Amino acid sequence: MSQMKDKVVLITGASSGIGEATAHVLSRKGASVVLGARRTERLKTLAETIRKDGGTAEYRALDVTNLEDVQAFVKFGMETYGRIDVIVNNAGVMPLSRLEELKVDEWNRMIDVNIRGVLHGIAATLPIMKKQGAGQIINLSSIGGHAVHPTAAVYSATKFAVVAISEGLRLENDKIRVTVISPGVTESELAESISAEGAREAMKEFRSIAIPAEAVGRAIAFAIEQPEDVDVNEIIVRPTASPY
């Protein structure tokens, strides 16, 4: 029987890109998914599509930068299904720019979503999983969490932080699985948040070899489907033609 069958999986940033694709992949494998994002109309459409395909899905508006909102999202999942098996901390933003452009508001937004959002997901689910004696926390980093390139200094800093936080969490817990997924260039809306003209044009060229978001969803499914005594700590998934 699939290790995915009947698992309850929370997904942040589920309204598009990797989050949306992961919801489809996991629900097809038998998981009950709880979808969170700010764009509830998209979540509603996604949940309806999953249900029409025979899957199980619920959704709730979610701002990962607000701890109380994340706690309410997790509480909603608990009240709906009675347990939380996995959280996929996927919500992220990527407004790349050179440091000399001093886009401080964008730096702060990346810190709030990419770092605090992950910490809030951990804070809201860790007590539940410890009480259950089992669970899995999956955090989305990036190839940017392994190497730094021009325009990506702050973005990479947030993704390096995700790796460090995840490793610390793993070392502190022997019954909760911790996984980092580091995608390379992937089809998503992330690049649309880039306001710096030079970085935006460079990213358009870079994204010409992008892999589909479903490829990352399959990597997430692989980590979840392992036996409970096997913890896949990190997966890097990127285009075969990727130079980075």
C-alpha cells in the first residue's frame, strides 16, 4: 500500500507553481491536501479540480508572514482531518536585484516570506507532530541555497537559511522527518516579482530551460513515500541542461 494513502498534507503557497502542482501529485496518490495561499479564488478552483478527479482537498486563506494566520491554517487542518502528517512550506518570493539598487522593501519581503514563513510553519506544526510522535516537515529551498550569483544575494541568503533551519530541526528531533527540496529553474510565477529590469531580462533567458513544476512535486512525493524510518534530508532537482 502506498505510504501516501490517507496522509494529511498541508501546502503553503498552493495557488500556483510548485505548490499547485504538488497538490495535484499528492492528491492523485491518495493524500488529503489542505491548501493555503492569499489568492483564495485560485485555491477554490484547485480544490474543486482535485475533487472532480477523485481526490480530497480543502483550502483556507493564508498569509505565511503572520504567525497567528499560520496557526489558524494548521488548526483548520486538524479540525478537518484530525491529524497533520506533513507540511510543505513552499510559499516564497524572488524579487532579484543587485544590492546597489537598495531595494530594501524587497529584501524585507523575502526575509518575511522565505524565512519567517518557514519558521511559522514549523512553529505551528511541530507541537502537533511531537504529540503525535510522527510527522514530516518539508521546506522549499533552492539551488540558490547552495550557490550565490549576481542579483541573488538576499534571495540566496534566505534559502541558505532554510537549509540551516532544516538541519537544526532534524538534529533536534528523532521522530519527525525533515526534508529540504531545492529546485533549480522551474516553471512558476516567481520571476514575475522581479522589479529590477536587468535581473528580469536575465531571468527570462535563464528560464528557457525550466522544468515543469510537477517535477518538483514528484520529488516531494518521493520523500513522503519513504518508510517512516527513512528520512530523505535533501533533494536537488533541476533541468538536465542547467549550468548551475
